[in-house]
Amino acid sequence: PELEASWEWSEKYATQPEILRYLDHVATRHDLRRDVRFGTRVAGATWNEGGHRWHVATDAGDTVTARHVVMATGCLSRPKDLDIPGIESFDGEIHTTGRWPHEGVDFTGKRVAVIGTGSSGIQSIPIIARECAELTVFQRTPNFSIPAGNGPIPDHILERYRGREREYREEARWSGAGVPGHERSGLARLAPEDERAARFEASWNQGELLAIGGGFADIGSNEESNALLADFVRDKIRSIVDDPATAELLCPTDHPIGTKRPCLDSGYYETYNLPHVDLVDLRTTPISAVTATGIQTTDPDGATTERPFDVIVLATGFDAMTGAIVAVDIEGRDGTTLKQKWADGPLTYLGLTVTGFPNFFTVTGPGSPSVLSNMAVSIEQHVEWISDCLSYLRDEGLTSIEATPTAEAGWVQHVNDAADMTLYHKANSWYMGANVPGKPRVFLPFVGGVGAYRAACDEVVARDYLGFRLRGDDEERCNDGVIRRIQPDVNLVLMAMEQLGLPPLESLGPDGAREFMALSAAQRPPGPEVGEVVDGTWPGPAGELAYRCYRPPTEGPHPLVVYFHGGGWVLGHQESDDPFCRDLCVRSDAVVVSFDYRHAPEARFPAAAEDAVAAVRWAADHAADLGAEPGRLALAGWSAGGNLAAVACQVLRDTGGPAIAGQLLITPVTDHDPASPSLAENAEGYVLTRSLMEWFWDNYADEADRTDPRAAPIRGDLTNLPPAVVITCEFDPLRDQGKAYAEALAAAGNQAEHKPMRGQIHTSLHAVDVVITGAPARAEMAAAIRRFLGVPAPV
């Protein structure tokens, strides 16, 4: 706190001289220089297994012996190697933005070339243009940029901080990107046009990277929403740049906005309106050579043009995140080097440690939030974690710590799962290592958020350093395992629900639970547009019941899918799985009809099963009225609805049909089995709990009825049933039931396929536009429906 009180920044985005003054202030105040060896480059480090020591070699010929090595080398500190032919032959000045002279550069009256329009190019070009006589910018790929609006820190930002500095920092540590107050809500593609335009305009004027996108939650994951923002920014560029041809060259079209490092600028686009500034498109006129006096390009017709320059500024980017680390020759156990280990992409545990390299740490290394976060917050978190770890080892008399292969592989999978939810893979960015020739194309940072990442790191420690092998002179400890097996977006949903402190659903009683489910449904995204939605009623066995019919937006004829909703036979209705039914309709190109049925405890077993059988018969008889082709019918159901679909297939087989082409059973209830391992493993914490499942059973069926095949279809006759696809989720109390049913169907001679969904929970696959990692599972479901009904795969 005393340090903070002794310094105040002069503006929102401090420039290099002020940052350097601040660092000097901190180093002086805390006497840090005594522990720093300046002007010394680390050349290599070798692990000595016998002594549990690192031997670190410097370019001065010294060797330092250390228990631990911490690579605090920075994510953007090593400029990438130049691949510009002839650059060494240039007789004028050459400067690299990442190695700028401390004394500055005088551009007055000079002819200047800037190569590169990434973040550093976009920041430097307006300043260079103010001083030089001529400026030519060589651009290969245009980037999206928004005005920085730099200047004194606005009062409304200072008000959020002053007087509550400690609370503000704590909020930052648990926020998504390390900055409080940037929660995201709503879907851009579904927002009213005027609201969307207003939010986009506000984000343009706000001048903050985290504000890009107007705070919509789907800009980074949905192509339609992303395109709306990209079009907005392109229109801004066109409105600023006078020359239409130049404006189009500055409009990015080859990547979604935000998938390359978005930029902030001070008059960047306006600079191209100056008469002495020119833009060269390297995609149509590439650099063929740098000569002693200038730069030579090749025109589309093959002709060469040479432009004379006094100064070349290289804004060509960095070998990001891994370059500075592997630039040191690091040799771990058994002679394996880190460069060899990372030949196909970096492998880390938590972005902090590497298997095979004991007592070796990377600050904001690959696999941590790092460059997708407020770097200071992420660096602090790593430094604190490492410091606490070293203190723990010392206090416990332990001499080494190393990540296990299992833990490392699990974390790499988690990092990839998080990246796969996004659009980042659609850009050739330095996030992907794509800017460096020959570098493996993998997503380098962790996109799951600062708060979620901190929670994982803290949990590792709380679970006795889960996934680490710790050694001492006389002992060895290892609590092996994977810290995050659950999908990243599912984990975020569970974290949000935990913070709400919701009461157990079963404690609300049937009416209270139904009211809660209705309130929850009102907050969810609506799912995709379909061709038509029609509500109606049908004559159930005990009275009129409702249905909702979803028709595809394509030309028919379309087959028919009868769908039964979940809710433990107690909750739900024909609209309760509305987003999912829409999604299934569009993906499968089939008419989907969701039928309501009688619910417990008002109507106990076998009421729901009787209604399901009757609904299928009624749908088959009225297929044409529903907009479907008669004779092409499949069943689908989720949870208790999956139970009803399975039961209906058995009953209809025995009572004269109609014929069912296939059954899609999504996390179905197939038995009352209180002893199944998945029920014990997932008894708490994953929405559907053991106690909630028992509450459903208690409301629906007496003990004596729970083994009846109409309640437990796995106990029925399983011969001659329609083809089945059974979907299960890894963290679901019902997982083993679904797997067992698929196996039993296959053993009885049926065509049956079990599709387990890694990292998902019972309720996540239906969370359309909320749980993005559920989309591949929904694609599998639609593919199953298409196979059952003979619908061609989509182009």
C-alpha cells in the first residue's frame, strides 16, 4: 500500500518513459538492484538429478548453481527472426520496435519505411508520421484497431479504485481478464439492432481492449455475432480514411475480430489521410529485396519498383510466449531439452511447470491466461504461487517438485478444450504461433479466464499439490490426477451457480421447483431460428395435453421426430427444452414435436409412460398435419424423457407399432440403481445430484414399481428394438445407466451405439449458446437422427 500511495500514473496508457521511471522508482524504493545481474544473458541450464540442482550457464562463462529456476522472460520479449531478403545490406538506419533505442530516434526530414501493422506498428506509425518527410507503410495483414482515447485517467475509473484499493485488486484477481467491471452479457446476434449499435458505439468510444464488442458474451465464439462487430469496425475505418482504396486495404477480412491481438491507437487511421503517407499492400506487391538504399517490391504484372529510404522501422512482431524460453538451452532429466519437448507445441502443467524439468517454473508461460489477461495481475498470481510453493518445499524438507505426465496431459487437454470454444483457430496469429515460420500451430494461452485459472491453481495446492511428484532426501509424495476434467464452459456455469448460493431444487417442493425452472428458462438464449413453430393440443389418455411443433427452414418433405422433455417426471412441459428442440430441428432437418405428458406427484407411474406411448401413436397418425412425411418416425428424449422414449419403443414393438426408425436417448434414466459408481462419483456438485434423483423417483414411483420395465426399461425385453444412439456425460449420476443400456441393447442383437461426452454434466448438452462445448454432442445427435431417417448429411 505504501508503494501505491507513492506513485500516481499521469495517463490511462502510460508511455515507455513513464513506465521506465516507475520501474526505477520501485527498484530504488525496495533496493532490488542488489539482486539483479545486468548485462548478462543466460545461455543454458542443465538439471543435475543427483543433487537436485540446476547448473545455469551465462554468456560470460559463469555457472550458477541453483535449487530452482524461474523463467520470468516475458511473453513478448523476443523479436522474431527476420525473413526479409537483403535486410542486412541496407546502409541506412534500421530500428526494431521491440528493441527501441533508449535515446530515441530523430525522423526529422527523413524518408521512413515501416514494415508491419501489428500493435507496435499501429502505435508507432502516427508518431513517426508527425516527424518524417515521407512515410511508407508496408502492410501484409491489416489489423482491427479502436481509438485509445488516451489522456488523464477518467474520474469514473478512479472512483472505482480510490478508497477501496484492496477490494479492487481482489476483484481483479477473480475477474475474467484481470480487470474488474467487464462482465459480458447478452448475445450480439439476438440483440435489437438499435441496442447492438449503441453498445458497439460505446465500446468504440471507450478506448479499452476489454470493451471491444460492447460487452456481448458471444463475440469471441459465434461467427455471426463476430461478423456484426467486424462490419461495424470496418465501417468506422471507411468513415475515417478519405481514399476508398486505402480504406479497403486497411479493412481486415481474413480473420474474425479479436482473434488476432486487437489494437488501440491514437490517430492511426487518420494518419493515412496525410499527403506524405503511403500504404503498400504486400499481398499484391511483395517485398522482393532490400537494397543498400531502399526497398524493392514486385508488382502484380511482375515489374519491380524500388523506393528509396533513409530509415527502416521493423514492426514485425515477436516469437511470442515460447521464444524467449526456448532461446535458452534448457536440458532436463535424461538429457531431454525443452526445445525437443516442445517441438510439436508447448506442454505444461498450469502454464507453470513442465514434466521432465523438476524445480523449473515459467511465469505466465504457455497454458496460462498470460497475454489474454491483465498481465500484471497474472504475473503477480504466478509469482505468489511459485513463492508459496518454494516456501512449502523448504518447510517440508523437500528438494524437488515436478508435474506428472497425467497432470500435464490433462491440463493441455483443458487448455485445448477452452480454445476450441472460440474463434481463435480461424486466424493466423501469434496466439497460434503462426507468425513464426516452422513454429507449431497450436493455441498458446489459456482462454478460460483469470478467476477460473486462479481457482484451479489454488485447488491444486489445497489437494496436496495434485498432479505433482515431490521428493526429499528420504521421502517421495505424489497425489496424481487431473485438476480440470470438466469442460471449461461447464465449469464456469457451475462456478456461477455456486456463487448464487441456490437452495437444493428438491427442497423447494414440486411447485417451487417448477417456478424456479420457469424463471431459469426465461434467462436462457432462445436457440436458433427454425422455419416455423406451431403450438397445439393432442388427446392424451387422461385428457388434453399440449405439444410444440418445430418445422425446419428448408423445403420438405421432412421426417418426424417425437421428443420427450426431461425433468425427472416431475418438472417441465412441451416448451421446457425449447432451445434444444430448435437446435435439433435445424441440425437434423426434421420436424421435431415436443409432447407434454402428465407429471408426478399429481400423476404417478405409469401415467407418463402411458402418455408417451399414446403421443407417438397420435403423432404417427397426424404426421401430415404436423408438416412431416408419414412413415418416417424416430423418437428422442432427454433424461426422464429418454426413459419415456426407451419405454415407448418397447411397448410399441409389442402392441402393433407404429414402426420406429431409431431412438436417440440423451443421458437417459434406464434403471433405479442406487449402487452405480457414477451415482456415487457424481453425487454432488453437478446440478443433478443423488438426492435430487431420489426425490424424482420418490415423486414418480413406489419402490415396488421401480423395477417395472415401464419405469426401468433395461429390465424389459430388449430384443427387436429400433437402432439406438445413447448419449452419456462424464460427470452425470446417470452415466453408468446409459452405458449399461447401450451395452444391453447391443447384447440383445440390436444396433446400438454409446457416445460418451467427455467433460460434460447431465444438463450441459441442452444449454444451447451457453455451453459451447456441447455443440459437438448436439451435432452427433442430429447425425444420428439423419441416419435413422435417411436424411442426407448437410453440405
